[in-house]
Amino acid sequence: MTTDIQSETRVTPLINYAPKLERRRSLFDSALTELGHALHVISRSAQASRPNPAGRMVSQPEEHLSNTEARHAAGLMRVNHVGEVCAQALYRGQALMVKDEAIKKLLYQASSEEVDHLVWCDDRLKELGSRPSIFNPIWYAASLGLGVVASRAGTPYNLGFMAETERQVEKHLEEHLVSLPEKDERSRKIVDQMRIDEISHRTTAEDNGAKNLPAPIKMAMRLMSKVMTTSAYRV
């Protein structure tokens, strides 16, 4: 009996303290994750983590907009939707190659809030009887790739890219708040909350050491934005 007890005493520690093997996340795993995320965005099945600032989605626009006003509002919200497709893809691309875990977390948090904006804009497009841009898959892929390239420039420029992106988006949103039909309060509430969030993203990037981008890069970003917004307003 004594021998049996001693035998159990010797075996038990080996069982309790056996090392646990954890599978490291590979580049292939990351690629699959990004593909799944992209499919959610493009298929319009992404979910917001926060309530829509305009409140419950309605089946019919309650502002009694004219056909012309509704088309204009839909065009602006489609532009905003494309902007959010690009922004969250851009930040996910930047986060993919960042080694600093704090900056990676910052980028993913901003990306998550951009998904909220994307869903809110999509809700509003449905209310207005419209749809997102048919070029969204192209813009998504281009933005994700651009984010990966930007991340290789180092953390200060990576954050600088984020700050400049948000600075340009802020300007667009302020212009939209002026341009939206006066009776379109639902779109206005969404756009205003988006503007508040974008300001927060910019200041967060600046507070964490964002470096001012060279003028040619800023100009290229504005040119790309112009092409995107002009095409998205119509299709």
C-alpha cells in the first residue's frame, strides 16, 4: 500500500505541470482573418458595436425629402460609406505589420469604430432606397495594400498617415454637414458622430507621436480621395 501511494505522488506532478503547447499565429492565419473581414464588409453583413446615432432604422425616410434631395443625400452617404470602407481597411493593413502591440491595438480600435460608421452609412443608404458603390471591392483591396506599405515606414510615419487621413476625412464630413438637405436630420446625426470620432482618431495619432507627412504624399492622398468621392457619389 505504501509503495502505491508513493508511486502516485511521483506521477501526479508530471501530469499537473506538463507544458501547454500554443499554436503561433502565422501569416496564413492573418490572411484568412483579413479575407473573412473583407467578405463581411463587402457583403454588407458587418455589425456595428455601437447604436446608430440616428436611432432605429426606418423603412421609409421620415423627413419627407423630395426625390432630388433623397438622391443627393444618398450620393453623399455613399461617399461616406466608401470612405469608411477605405479607412478601416487601411488601418487593418497598417496594423498587420506593426510590431508595437500598443500601436497595433490603437489601429485596430480605430478600424473597429470605422466599421461602426460603415454600418451606419449602409443603414442610411437602405432607408434612402440606395446602395453602396459598386467599386467597394477595389477600394478595399487598394486601401489594405496601402496600409501594409505605410506600416513599413515606421511608427511615426504610420501614425502620421492615420492623422492625415483623418484630417482629410474631417474636412469632407464638415462639407457634407453643410451640403446635406436641411430636412435630412438622420443623415446629419450620423455624419456628425462620424466627425467627432475622426477628430478623436486624429488627436490620438498625434498624441502618440504622429509625424507630419511630406507635401507630395498629402497631395497624392487628396488626389486619390477626389477620384474616390467623385466616382462614389454616382456609382
